Amino acid sequence: MCGIVGYVGEKRAAPILLDGLQKLEYRGYDSAGIAVFDGKILHIVKKKGRVKELEPARALRGNCGIGHTRWATHGAPSEKNAHPHTYRKFTLVHNGIIENAHILREECLSRGEIFSSETDSEVIAHLISDCYEGNFAAAVCEASKRLQGSFALAVLFGDCPGTIVCARRHSPLVVGREKGGLFVASDVPAIAAEGVEIFSLGDGEFAALHAGEIQFFDEDLRPVLPHPVEYSCKEDAPALGGYRHFMRKEMSEIPAVLRKNSVDFLSNSQFSAFCEVLCHAEYIQIVACGTAYHAGLCAAYAFEKICRVPCEVSIASEYRYRDPIVPQNTVCFAVSQSGETADTLAAAQIAREKGAFLAAVTNVAYSSLTRISDAVLLTNAGREVAVAATKSFNAQLMLLYGVAAFLATKKGREVPPLAELPQAAAGALEVSEEVRGWTAHFLSAKSVFFLGRGADYFTALEGSLKLKEITYLPSEGYPAGELKHGTLALIEKNTPVVAVVTQRELAEKTMNAVHEVYARGAKIFLVTRFEELRARKEVFASVLLPACPEEFSPAVAVIPLQALAYYLSLARGNDPDKPRNLAKSVTVE
Ligand code: AGP
């Protein structure tokens, strides 16, 4: 999604803006731009493509400016649709979606106002100008009251040089202060540095940055308290460390991440209040999107298998609009690597409003999700730069498996040995290098199928998503037992089918499905922990996983599938870290 950065202070703004935008590139974008005010002239440079296209602007004079990386929602990726947008003396950058933009645009057009872009964002500049009656901050507040939807804004005004007014509704925004300078950004990494104090804006809050001071206020200009953000700027400077891509580096960190997320909830007093509530839970709900949703499915399987507690997993964008039923004594886990996914935040808020105890499972301590939750379970996976989630998925699983193990213990039930996972993951990483040799058989596939039963089905779903998002090949993860209900029609000669088989009781059942697709010409790639299956005539190639508890096997079995997606993405000439059309965190609906 879009990225915002802004600076006003003693230094030249342009270098700070460009460096900040580079730190936000992980969010995904298609164009970028900056506006720098030198006290007389507002210089605007914007380009379709990468931030590096803006390098000539680094020499711009002026110590007040804003910058933006755009992930197109309204209006195609182009220079004219790139931010910043200007109307009369107001210039702004925006992250979010204005749902009533078309109505507001018609109103402006009826007043004879001229638009220069196809974006929803530009209408905000028109509104601020129309609301201006001498007070810059008041004009931004009044304009925001007309907006429906989500926004994070940073606004400049030609008659108020040296001032940036910021606004936040749903889309995250932080502001920062150091000696002699003030900052605004979509995310901490863009402005984190030694000596920079950082504050997050709450929903419906505004800030005015001017003359070394930050004023925080609400839409009626009433002062509000700042929300300080604790962060470690050392952590937010990940390096490739010899790897070609962050995705491969982050996969290599999975065993260590599993060890870091092996939490003993029985003895860890930090979670005693949460554990007390959990022990009385009669229902568990999980809301999430994408990979986090798949982590929820894997966790729900474990909760029901070893704790015997009903667990319902929902895609957040569906949950939020179906007026969900939340029974008494429900614990709801909102799972989100970024803690900023708009649909997950909305679903979490609805669950909580309906009486659920809300537990956040997130990788970002200062995220919006942590601020609305009753308990926070941090997946200490370290910053995940690649858009395709890998280590954060494994971390989510390890943490949630630990919760299930705690609950099963409290219920006097047997708990599979969770501690085996880190070692098993290390073994899976080693054998995963073998899938490099599979890519030739996938390169020109019309579609790729991933099959599994039980926990293996959820692993198959995640493997399919990984493949789709970074190779752009059509793919489906399917319950092995469902193929004969229609999907079998899609199997042709040499259609690649990846079968995940780690559940002993279901192994032969899955192999029956493997035989069905094999008989119709499919080429079978097996990911299993059962040596004896590798020699079956249907199997074209296979990798042997280390043994690990079946209930927790997705945390290990997914690794060869992550590797397959990575190597196939390279083979297809893609950048696995920055796949087309995707963002690391989707803060819009
Ligand atoms: C993961 O590989 C995807 N990039 C995507 O599905 C992601 O999991 C989803 O957008 C949810 O993000 P979150 O975990 O930050 O909420």
C-alpha cells in the first residue's frame, strides 16, 4: 500500500524524503513523488516507477517537504496520478481510500474546479481549499469531516511555509521529533534513528508540525495526548547478509524464529491474565487475511485436535460484513504480521464490540492492532521485508501452537512435543534445496495444484498462495478428497500436482487422490515424512521431511513449498521480494 514521509526542520528536506521513501519500498508501489517548499517555490517531482527515478530531486533546496510511494487504487499507475497532489496552494500525499470521492469530485467540478488526476486523493486538496477560512489546521479538520473511508494525510500550504498538517483515520501514521527537525511517516522504519522520538496518531487524530513542535488535536481542534512509540532502530535496518533476496534470507531464519516463539505460557507471568481468560473460553474465533488466515486454519486444527475447543476461522473481509455471531466466553485471535491490515483491524474491532476477548498475534509491537486488543502475543520474527510472508507465518504457528499446548495441558490432555519443531524446520530447510530441480516442470504450467488432507490441506493452501503471489502462475490448494467433485476435470498431461502427506492416518487416502490425478496425466511432486511413499510409481519427485508432531506439521511441511515458490519465481525472471501488484501490508479495504 501507499507510503508517506514528510520533514520540516533545519536540514534540507529532499534527501530525507528520498531516503524515507526507500525504507517504505517494502510496502509495494508503482509510482512515487516528492514536494519540497523552499519558502518561495513549491518544487514537485513525481515519476511512474521506482523511487530511484526521483534521485535528480535530491539536490532540491528547501527544508519542508512531503513524499509518497503510490500503490494504485483509483486511477492507473502514471505520473499524473502519482502523489503529491496540489490544488491552489494546498499540496498533499494520501494513503487510504476515499469512498465518496466521486460525489465530492462532482461537487467540486460543479463549482468549476479543475482536476489534474484520476485519483480519489486529489479531491481532498480541493476540499481543504474550499474549507479554508484563514486557519490551515482547521481547514484540514473540516475537510476530513466530509470524507468517507480511510486516510493518512500529510498536507502543505503555501501561505504557511514550515508547517505540515497530518491526519489519520484507519490508515497508520506516525510523527517524529529530533533536535531541529520534525517528521511524519506511514511507518516507523522510514524515520527511525537515534534520538528521534516517535508518536503514533490515533484514529480521528491530527498533528501540526511547526517550528520544532508537534501539536496533537482532534477534528474539533481539541488537544489530545500523544501516543509514544517504543522502537529499536537497530532492529529496523535489515540487511541481505549475503542472500540474493530477503525472502530466502527470511526463510533461513525460520528455525531460530521457531525457537524464539517457543513460549511457555504455563510459567510466563507476562501472559497470566490472557491465560486465565483462555482457560474459561468455550469458543475460539480467528480472523485474518492471506497467509495469516492460513496460519489461523493450521492453529484451529491444533486447537480442536488437542484441546477439543470449537474454533472458527474467518477471512477478515468476510467476517466484518456478515454480522458475525460471537457466543459468550469467546476468545478471538486477530492474526496479522503487520498489525495494520484494514480488514483484520475491522473484523477484530467487531469481534471485540460483540463481547469477544481480543488477542492480537502480530509481528509489530507498535501496530494499530496492538492498540485495540485486550492481549498482545508478539511473534518475535524480526522485521519481514519480503512481501511474501515466510518466517512470520512459521512464527504465528509456533506461538499459536504454544497457546494450544498450554490449553491442552490445563485440560489434562496429552500434548505433542512442540519443542521438536525448530530442529525439524532446520532439516526441512536443508532438503528444500532439492526442489530447485523441480522448477523446469512448473515453468509453463497452465495451473499448479497443491493437495492435502487435514493439516496438510492448510499447508497446501499456503504453498499455493506463495506460488501465486511471486511466480504469477495460476494455482489452487485443494482438499485431496475434493478433486473428484469437479477439479479433476482440470487435470491434463503433465499438470504439476504437489501432494503434502504428513498425517499417517490420512496418508493412503491422499495417495488415492494422487493416483486419481496421476491416472489423468498429472506429474506428482510429493512432500512427505514417509520414506515408503517416495518409491510409489505415481511419484515423479519427492522430498523427505524430518519427523515432527502431525498436529504441528504445517510449520515444517510448508518450508519446501516456500522454497519451490522462491526458486520458481527466480526461474520466471521475477523479483520474489517485490511481486507485481502486491503490498506488504494492505491498509485499505
Ligand atoms: C503473504 O505472503 C501475503 N503477502 C499476504 O497474504 C498477507 O499475509 C496478508 O496481506 C495479511 O497481511 P498481515 O499478516 O500483515 O495482516
